[in-house]
Amino acid sequence: MTAPVSITSLNHWFGGFHALKDIDLDIRAGEYITLLGPSGCGKTTLLSVLGGFITPTQGTVSIGGRDMTRVAPAKRPTTTMFQDYALFPHMNLRDNVSFGLRMAGVDKSARYKRAGAMLELVSLADAALKRPHELSGGQRQRVALARALAVEPDVLLLDEPLGALDLKLRRAMQDELKSIQRQLGTTFVHVTHDQEEAMAIADQIVVMNAGSIEDQGAPARVYREPATLFAADFMGEMNHIPATAGPDGVVTPFGALPQRVDGPKAVACIRPEAIKLGDGPVQIGGAKIKEAAFFGTYIRAHLVPDVAPDVILVAHLPPGDLPETGARMTLSAEPQAFHVYAVGD
Amino acid sequence: MRVLPWLYFVLAFAFIYLPVGTLVLFSFQDGILPVPPFNGPSLRWYSEVAADDDLISALANSLLIATASSAVAVVLGFCAAYGLARHVLPGSVFMRGLLIAPLTVSYLIIGLGLLIVLTRAGLGLSLLTVAIGHVVINLPLAFAIIYASMGAQQQNAERAARDLGAGEAQVVWLVTVPMVLPAIAAAFFLSVTFSWDEFIIAFLLTRFDVTLPVEIWSLLRSGLSPRLNAVGSLVFLVSVTAVILLELFVFRKRRP
């Protein structure tokens, strides 16, 4: 089961704190979307609004075309997978997973059958009679997933579900979450502060900051063409080059760029992997290695360009021998690799 | 120098348990005075206790009051703890203080207050009035123990239960109560032991049907006898049983 979600002009205040500002968001049925942002950006508040745990001060939430703004969590076609899993410690896994069906009045044999199938889906079928404390963190996380999915929600809300797992397990669970979502077709809304996780898993990324949506779109689009400076910085490492408005775009220490901005001051951004060795259309010119480190698939180098010695560029150079500090090289880039944003004073 | 800690250990425990040990020992005295030398062992005083209808009915009264008043105190304590832990109420700090405050008032004052109020209210003194008194002294304890056990862990599980369609009564009964059951049981068993050997309030608030401590007190007025030791040993046995149950079913479960 699956449903689209639509959020219209949503605002929420906690006392005097404006936690969500004019949120408009449409999620298509069956989509996997992540709400990405730093702590305190409002992503968890937005998820709580979707789940019905917070009634927003203004605005509407509709799920599957029905207004759900003021409907209690129990009556919504959503379930939440909580950050700490919130399993019932006094029940075995089968009773945990079938709890929602028990509340819905499904008889015992039917709900145990369904719980068995859900535990099978998360590869825990043979642990049905264990208690949560007998499981590892990753296994508890799977039980929480099975419990939330057992009631066949239209929308599954995941609150930093992988936050407590170690890196390797997290990567494995990302793949598993995505494959389960594909299998069921349920709409997944996943909150995270890890941009790599968001890119690995999502069809759509919504970047949030200070209660507002900064950017939303497919991971590759948000990474390559971020709508705002915040989104550009949050999605990965970014070089900042000061720029000013010129006659045909902006002027940087490395020459003119065609991108236009509103306002006199701007910043031109370029990803480390977009800086190339050798000559090219935008000539960064000679630069001196400040330090360099080997990262396996590339060498990450800090470089001081001759024309702008106060700008330190981070570049991913092809893997090879580690260049020595003070070594010189010539750098360049394509003009469309730069993103230019106006900045205030 | 390893001797000193052991010496301290033995002395401390002798100080605590010697009186009780003597009491129990001389309950098996084969003679009419519970004083050395010990001639025994004999069960004659226990059979006398068993044949004494007043003592046996006092013992039954005490058991009834201990369990019933503790059950009421625990239910009320749980409701208060749940309300104050889960809802933002006006003046909740004040309410919490007011609930715990009776712990600091002496039993004599509570007993006198209840005696005045209950007789003015036209409620004759009976086992019911003692039970009310014991609810009054055990409610703060039950509230404090259960309230302290209510943390964010249960709150998240309660949220999850609501999210999965549980109504408020189902949340409390299926999630909150089982999760804080160790605290509920601890509060219950402690209340039972307090009510079981409480004397002052029971003395002030009973008339014809009395509890065991009051019966023992009236027996004491006719002088020492190994029969009293036997009754005292039985009282001690019940208290110890409650503490052992507490240890077995509550504290041991904490360790997974």
C-alpha cells in the first residue's frame, strides 16, 4: 500500500521559536525521499508533523488526498520507525511485530502468520520468540522495520534509523532498506543528517536548514546543481572563491564566469573533483601544494593558487605518487563546473 | 590487616541481627521464660500461638490489610506517577511535592489526624480505617518508586504503540504497566512490609478487630513469654518472605 503526501504552506512554532517556515512539499506515491539537514534544522519536527505527533500551527498535511493535519497518529495511514527503535522489551519479536495488527483486531493466527512473513522479510524468521534485548543493534533495527511495516502503512516514516549503527552495518542496511522499499512500493520518508546516506538511498533529497527547505530534487541534481549555497555546502565538500558581479556574469581571481547573480558580491563554488590538472577553459593557473593525502581512489590536496594566495583550494588529484609539499602544478576547470551564489555583506 | 574489615563486618551484622536472632532462638525455648539458658528446642509455643484464636485472627487481619492497602496505594501511586510523568500539568512540581510530603510526617501525627477526621466523619474505627491509614503512609512511597522508573524509554515505546493504533487504555495496560512492572512490584512488596509491622496508626485507628502488632502489644502488657517470641518470629518470617520475593522477582530480573 502506498500514497502520495502533500504538505502546503506549513508553519510551526515552539513557543517563540519558528521551527518550520513555509514548507511546501509534494511526495509522489512509492517514492523514497530523505529529509537531509544538520541537527536543529526542523527535519525531525517535519517528520513528527507527518506522523501526527505534532499538530502544526499553520498549514495542511494531506496523505492519499485526505486532509490529515489534525488526525491522531493511530488513525493515520503512517507508521514511524523511531530513532531508538522503541521496541516493547517485554514482548518477543512475534508479539512486537504483530502489535499493530492486534490493535486493529486481527485474530491471533492471522497476525502471527503476517508477523512471521514480516520477520522473514527482514531475515529474522528464526528469532520470532526471542526478546529484543537478545538482539544486536542491527537486528533490533530490522524488527522495528518489520513492526512498522506489518500494518501495511501507506507511508513509512524513518527517524534517523541508522544513526546508532556502525559504518559498515549502516551501508548494508541502506541497501536493504532500499530493496525492501522497492519490493513493497510503500512511500518512505527518511530523516538523516548524513548526506552520503541520503545519496545512497533516496529518489528525492530534501535539504533543510533553519526550518526551511533549501533544495529538493534527485540526488545527482542536488549534488551537481545545488539551488543554494547551503545545499551546495551540505551535500559535500565545496571550494569557495570570492567573486564580484561583472558585465557578463561574475569576475573571479581566475577570470570571468558566465553565471549571473543578483547583487554585487558573490561566491563561486566548485567541487574538489571538478578541478583538473593542466590547461582548460577556466585557467586557475599555477598552484603550490600545501599538503596532500592519499585516499585510495584519489589524492586529496590543499593547493595555494598563485593569483589568489588567500584562497586555499581542495582538489582531488588522480591517484599516483603523493606530491610533496611545495610542488607546483597547473590547474583548470570547466566554466559550468562553477556554481555562483550571491552573498550579503 | 585483612582482619579489620572482617571484624567490622561481623560486628555490624551482629549489631543488626543479634536481637532478631535471640528473638527467634528463644521462640523455641522449652520453658516459660524467654531468657538464657536455652532449653530446647521445642515447638510448644508455636502450637500455643496456633491455638490462640485472637492471635490468628489478628494475623489474618494484618495480612489482609497489608495486601489490600498496598494494592490500593500502588494503583493510586501508579496513576499519579503516570499523570505527572506524561502530562504537562499546571503546578506539577507542587503536586509532586505534596504527594511525597507525607513521607516526612511522623506516623503519630498522621494517625492522630486521621483519628480526628475519621471519627468526625462518622466512620467508626475498624480494619477499614487502618487500611485507609496505611494507604496514606504508603502512597508517597509507591508514587516515588514508580515515578522514578518512568523515563524516556517507556515514553518512546508508548509513542510507538499509539502510532500502531493503540488507544490510551491499551497503551497503559499493554506497554507502560509491563515496562514499569519491576517498580510496581517493588513498591507493592515494600508497602506490604511497612503495613505488616506498622503499629502506631493501627493502634490509634482500631477498636475491636486489631492487627498483629497491636495484639502483640496487648500481650506484652502481661509480661514476657516465649509465645511472644514465637509470634515475633512469624512476623519476621513474613517480612523476610516479602523481601525475598522482591529480590527474586524484581531485582534479579533487572540483570539480563
